[in-house]
Amino acid sequence: EPEVTQTPSHQVTQMGQEVILRCVPISNHLYFYWYRQILGQKVEFLVSFYNNEISEKSEIFDDQFSVERPDGSNFTLKIRSTKLEDSAMYFCASSPEVNEQFFGPGTRLTVL
Amino acid sequence: GEDVEQSLFLSVREGDSSVINCTYTDSSSTYLYWYKQEPGAGLQLLTYIFSNMDMKQDQRLTVLLNKKDKHLSLRIADTQTGDSAIYFCALSRNAGNMLTFGGGTRLMVKP
């Protein structure tokens, strides 16, 4: 059964460094998403992406964040200058042109 | 914005039914989901219901929606130890829109 994959599973970085989190959505899906979950808190929406552009974004998704679909398979989330409070589990999701969102296993980002 | 609440913890015995509850504030939510998260794993979509439905059954899972009370529940029949996990309800207004999640309910199944 096809599934969303994410790499790396765990990323450790120094404050102020740039990180790129990678996702391979399910083939033929059209909508792509990033969510995050800070330890002990709710899963929060960051951004959705459709037809090669951002379709919706939350207040969390400020100028430090960007997304890209550089080729036909990858979907990336870049954080330009990481802060301590960016430490979280980051989930990628994709959906076909209906309502189900399928999530990847997540990347745990630790900012020191 | 939308507020989605769940109780933190539920403990049941193997073979019993589990009922996990979720309340929400935004009556314009049209898609309502249940996700399961096992330790170290991602969010697995279990089932969903449209707001024009009151009930949906899928094998051992039954979803009930009370739109008047803005209350969503997930019933797991014949609960097994493998059902131990965190269960999240999530809502969206339209297909393709962002999901708003509850805080999750940790289900513990005792043998």
C-alpha cells in the first residue's frame, strides 16, 4: 500500500541554522501539507500546497518557513534560521482530490 | 478559531467497547476525522464522516455525530490490546483544507 515517507526521521541542529525537511507524498496525490506537533501540544497546521503554490497557511508559517516541490516527487519544508521553539515533530501529509489526508511518520527536529 | 477538545485518557479491558469523545466549536466543520497514532509512528487515518451524516460504521469502528451538540465520538467494539494508542479527532471545513486537531485521547487496553 502506498504511503507518505519522510526523511530524516530525526534532525538535530544548532539555533540559527537552516534545515530542510523532506517528504515524498503518495504518487498521484494533488494536495500536500505540513503540520507540526510540539511535545505535549496539539498537532498544528502549517501550510497546504496545491498546483505548485501555497493554498493556505497558518500564523505559524512566517517568513522563516518556505515550501517547495522541486521535482515531481519531493515536497520540502525549509526553516531558514531555526529557533529553540521550532523543536517539534513535523508531519507531512498528502491527499488525492478528495478529503482524506494521509500522514507520513514525521521528522523529529531538535534545535539546540 | 476552531477549538477541538478531547479527554486525555481512557482505560478499558480487552473485549470491552471503547468510546472516545470529541467536542468542537465551529459548526461549519464539514469533514470530521479520526486518526490513530501508535508510539513512534505517524498519524493513521481510521475513518471520517461528513457533516450531513449522523453515523458511520466500518467493521469494529462506529462514528457518531451530534451536530446540535457539536459532539463526535468513536466507538471501538471488542477492543484489543493492539488498539492501545493515541486517538485524535480532526475537523476541516472543506476538502483540501487544513485539519484542526484535538489534543488526543490515550487509550490503554488492559488484558
